[in-house]
Amino acid sequence: MIATIENFKVDLSKPLDISIPISNTDSNPIAWYIEKPVIEPVKFGEWIGKVSSGMSSTNFNNIFFNPHGHGTHTECLGHITREFYSINQALQQFFFKAELVSVTLEKRGEDLVITKEAIEKALNGQSPEAIVIRTLPNEESKKSRKYSHTNPPYFAEEAARFICESGIQHLLIDLPSVDKEKDEGKLLAHKAFWNVTDVNHLNEEARKKATITEMIFVDETISDGSYLLNLQIASFENDASPSKPVLYKI
């Protein structure tokens, strides 16, 4: 199926899924010091909600997971504010013009950082609705990596501020966080992207509709360039939700 959107054409039969699924296996990526997800049948006494058990006509599973630590997820500014904000209320449009860029990390002491200069160079004057960032090297192990206590790469504050000031509303990244793993709670990149100056009293300029999607994976076969992004979430009234970002080549 070919669709024409804002004078450009996309083939909807050729989706490029850049999400990492949640599973209850050791291959599931994990961040923030938690254990792997749990997916298991409901049990009532000796009854098990699993067809192969011979006790149930349906498979009837409970799922326990954390959206921030167990796979691809999309979050709103409610992730860092005292007042409650829901991703389900913040994200109410789902198609965006996006630019996919590959960025080489810069070494700063013991850290690997995404810099403003790298983002500015990659965008080359463009200001799309969404930016999808693939960090280099782009290793397959990102899909199953255990990030806790590893000091993963992160955004320099000025890089996140540049994205904010460029008017980009949706940031997608193949890291567990835009901020340094252990930063004493400063969350400089989160605050810069959402233009939040006080998490206790939200300023008028805060970007309530902007989102950050973390822990994506962009395969090597997907080239840098312009795409139509379909950003879908589960309808959780929470600061974050597991999500399924899908690209369509323009």
C-alpha cells in the first residue's frame, strides 16, 4: 500500500521496526539494576492458565516489567516532574517526519558522549519533527545488553538543548538514557530537552508534548536519511510506556 502524506510517498507494506521486544529470556536488555521481565501463567490453586498444562482452554499470562529498564520505551516530562504527567496524554499524534542520523561518540575522560557538534553536523541545518540517533559502533549486542553499572554513553547537556532549540519534538536513541547513569540526580539532558528549569514547579516554556524514546535498535541495513516515523505506545496512564517506533522510507 502506497500512502501520500504531505506530498511525499511511503510504502506502508515495508515497515522498518526499530523497537526491541520485551521477553522473559536472558537475551532481554536490562538497565537500572532490575531483574529480567516475568511472563508467566496465572495460577489459582492447582489450576494453571496455560493450554499445554491441560488445565486451561486459553493461555492467560501475567506480565511484570519496567518500561524504563526492559526495552524500547517512550517517556514524557512526567518522568522527572513532581506533578504527574502521562505519556498517554502527551503523545496523541503518531506520525512524524523523522531524520535518522548516525553519530560517533566522543571520549571525555571515562565517558562516551553525544556532543552538540556531532548532532549539528549530522542534521546539516535540518529541523525535522523527530530525530532518530544511531550511535557508532552499532553493535548487535545493544539488543541484549546488561547496562547496569556500565556507565553507558549519554548526551552532553548542550546537545540536548540544541535539539530542543531546533524545535525537534521527538528524540529517539539507542541508549538506556539520555543522561549519565550515575549523575547524582542532575538529569541535565532530560531537563534541557524538555526545557524544564524546576521539576517542582513546571515553567510555562516546558515542552509537555515532547517525548524521548530510549533503547531502540536501528539495524545496519537501514540507511541514514528521511523517514516517516510511526510512534506507537501502549495506553498506559504513566510517565512512560513500552513503545514500537516504526520507520517508513520516504
